[in-house]
Amino acid sequence: MVVNANNHGGGDRYVIGVDFGTLSGRALVVRVEDGAELGTAVHEYAHGVIEEALPGAAGGRSLPPDWALQHPDDYREVLRRAVPAAVADAGVDPKQVIGIGIDFTACTVLPTLADGTPLCELDEYRDRPHAYVKLWKHHAAQPQADRINALAHKRPEPWIARYGGKISSEWEYAKGLQLLEEDAELYARTERWIEAADWITWELCGVETRNACTAGYKGILQDGVRPSATFLTALNAGFADFNDKLDLAPGAPGISPLGARAGSLTAQAAAWTGLPEGIAVCVGNVDAHVTAPAAQAIEPGQMVAIMGTSTCHVMNGERLAEVPGMCGVVDGGIVDGLWGYEAGQSGVGDIFAWFTEQSTPGYVQAEAAERGISVHELLTEQAAAQPVGAHGLVALDWHSGNRSVLVDHHLSGVIVGLTLSTKPHEVYRALLEATAFGTRVIIDAFEESGVPVNEFVVAGGLLRNSFLMQLYADITRRPLSLIGSSQGPALGSAIHAAVAAGAYPDVPAAARAMGKIERAAYTPDPQRASAYEALYAEYLRLHDYFGRGANEVLHRLRELRIEAHAQSESTEGEAR
């Protein structure tokens, strides 16, 4: 039931959810009363993911391995283009829109001045890589993360257990320490080190906020306290003031709960979006965590896997527990009043895309083109025709490192069992299976730590692949429920916007009215599930052998790669 009339001239009321992904941003128009999705639009980022060289006038400045940057104006362009286009697509009167909310990939973080100006937009810093947004998949801060983890255990720090024993190179402190140690001048100029979710919300309403989700999971805020200045000084004397860059200005409100109102849409943002000035702007959130309410999966024990380029696993629990290798547990990190748990895999859809785009023979691409289907569809069709284990392969899903449970982004992918007769679709199936095995490792870690997983819910773009979904059901030996929306994060942001606008008293109430789920859409096949046990056992042997220190070859290969790149850069520099 909608509990607040809000005088907006009668008739239906609408909210906008904006989902900022890795390559694009999507706006979705949602009816407040029942969650009906009425219009959508996508805007691709002009700069995409900056991995090889800086853009524009700074072009030619090459980037080392494991870097992944973005340009903040690409995010503004989503507001300028996708939001008006979505409203037009919906055919609704913008005057009936009562709120807007956003979600973002995380940890995606940028350095700004105190007024929110990104450092990369200052002329003197356009050619400095550290001035740009560091995308979630920026993994070049692994050495800093290793030192943070080692010191946290040596001291010991009480907060490290809340992150499964390790913090990730993707997170705020590791990336911040990398900034200090590789560009001390830029670090000194950085007055705010801010998640993109909070920054774009600031752009919308003119008010600087920090949301409880990113502050807890990515900013190591536990029980209202961050790592101490003493700890930071022990890492690097120049790092002692880092917390000041994360905190709000003196006198500003503290950490904002999810679903709270950050402020009102400014005149400038109203001009960008075509929405009424003064409507509610919700505090920012993370794409994965905001999806749980959209899937009506916020009860304890409902694990939601948001499967896209990567996979994030989130779930609520009634009590605090320590799960090895989890990304974090935060009080109110998903919904108020429950402990929100997070884990994840840093490469899933990215792995499938890598194989189809860079490793698939021409004859496969030609056959797909001739039949008018995608390479993914062709390989899936061929893979599905094989019985379990017929390819004789097992793979490790570490092409973008391991987020959970090893928390090591200097690991890399492995495929074992290749022969001269191995077909492309067999490798493709092994990669699909590897990601499902990785998810099962995560589920097992939670269950063994006393955090039961009662229902497994899938959201994200990969749920469209029915073979992949059945494969996950078979490997996890669990029924799979599906979110009833193809725009889970954007719908989740719209749900939070409705709460911020006063249409519902809290997120659970809004989720019941606006969320969507199809329960037990896939169930495990007993015969295939049993057959997969043998492959899963081999996966676990490789997982522990390469990931837990028995053989450090993957780390040694990474070091050789980095050294070779540095030597090449040095040689090119001397030549210039």
C-alpha cells in the first residue's frame, strides 16, 4: 500500500532508477504503485573502460597492466541522455516523477576537490593517470592490499575479520595507498576520495553524502569506526590523513542509510534530466546490493547472485558471523536491521566475452554469422549437446583474479586437459562450469561458517542463458529462483527512490509492492548433479593448489609480465 499521497496533481506517480554499469548507464521509469517498468534507455560511455592509454589530449600516455580507469563526464552524459530518453520512451509526464535514485559498480572511486570537481577535469592533471576514476576492475593496487592485510593481521586489527580475513585491491584503502605511493602530489591535492555512487548523487542534488553500503563494504567502516591513524601511519607516514579524505565536511550529516533522501534535484540536474527541480534524490547505492529488494530477496538466507561481467553474491543474515574470504559483512549494508553479507567473482561474463571475442576460431564466427546467431548462442547450443565431463576439461575462473574466497587479484585463469582434438565449444563449456564451481565454493564457505543459504536467486544479464542457469542449478545442487525483471539494479534504485520520496515507509515495504521474483525456475537434475561432483572435486584440487600457496606459478608469471612491461616502457622512454 502507498502510504503517502504527496500532492503531485493526482494520477500515477513514477520514479527513475539509474544503473551505472561497467560500459554504460541505464535509466528506467517505474510506476510507484506496482513497480511496472514503463520505459528505459541506455547510454554507452564514450570513453568506455580506459585500460591502455589516457584519452584526448592526454592520449599516448600508456597504462601499466591491471589498470582500469573511467572518465566522470561519461556518468553525467547518462543523466543528460538516458534519463530524458527513458521518460520519452515511457510516454509519461515528467511532472509526475517524484524521485530518482542511482546505483553504481563498486569500488569505483575518484579523487576530487572539496567542491566535488574531479581532478582529471583540471587542465594540469589531465595527463596524470591517478587523476581519473579507478573502476572496480582496477587491480593494480594488489601490492598495497597485501601490505594492508599483512599489517592488519600482525597488529591485529579487529575489523579484518569482518572482511573474511582480507581486504581487496579493488577497495578504497588499497587504491588510495597506491595513489599516495605513485603520485604523492595528486594525493596531496585530493580533498575527497569518493565512491562514484556518492559523487554522481552529489552532482544530482548538490549535497555531499556517503551511503552506508559503500562506506561499510569498500570503506572499512565498522561500528562507526574506520582504521585508525596509527594503523595508516604504520603503512606509510603520508597516509595518516587518508580518513579525512573519506569523511564529510565538519557539521555535515554522517553516513546515510539506504533509501534515505540525499537532497533535492538541483536546477542544473533538472536541466540535464528534464525532471522537475526539487524532487527527491535518494542516497547512492551499489548495483548488487540494490538488486536484492528488486528480487524480493531480502529475508535472511536468500542469496542473490547478480551475474554480469562479474558476479556479486549478497544476502542478509540475522546474526554476525565470520566467513573466510567474504567481501564483507555490514550492519544495514543491504537493508536496515539485518547484517548484509557480500562475496563475489571478479570475472564471469567477462570471461565468456574474452573467449568468444579473442579466442574463438574464424570458422566458428562464420558459422554463427551464417545462421544469424551470436557466437555465444552457437557455442552454448553445441556445449549443451555434450554430457557432463565429455570435454575432459576443468578450468579455474580467475581470468580477472579471485574476489572470493581467496581475495587475490594476481591469480589468473587456468584450463587443464586440453588436447589437439579439443573443440571451441568444449572450452567454452569448461569456462561456464568454472564460474558455477566458483559460486559453489562461495555458497559452501557461507554454510560452513554457520550462515545458511536457503534460497539461491539469480539476477543480471546472464540469466537469459537457460543452459547456463540449468548448469548452475546442477552444480550447486539447488533450485534457482529468478528476478522477474531484466533491469534488476535500475528497478532496485527506483524502489529506493520511492522510499526517499516518501511513497513507502521503508525498503521492505517498497520491495513487496514493486519487486518481482519467479521462484524455483530451474531445479537440479539428479543425474547431472551427481556427475558434476567428480569435476567439482578436481576444481577444488586445482583451486587449492594454485590459490593457497602450494604452487606460486601464477604469481611468478604475473611478476614476469609486469617486469617485462616496465622494461619495455623504459626502453621506449629512452628512445623518445
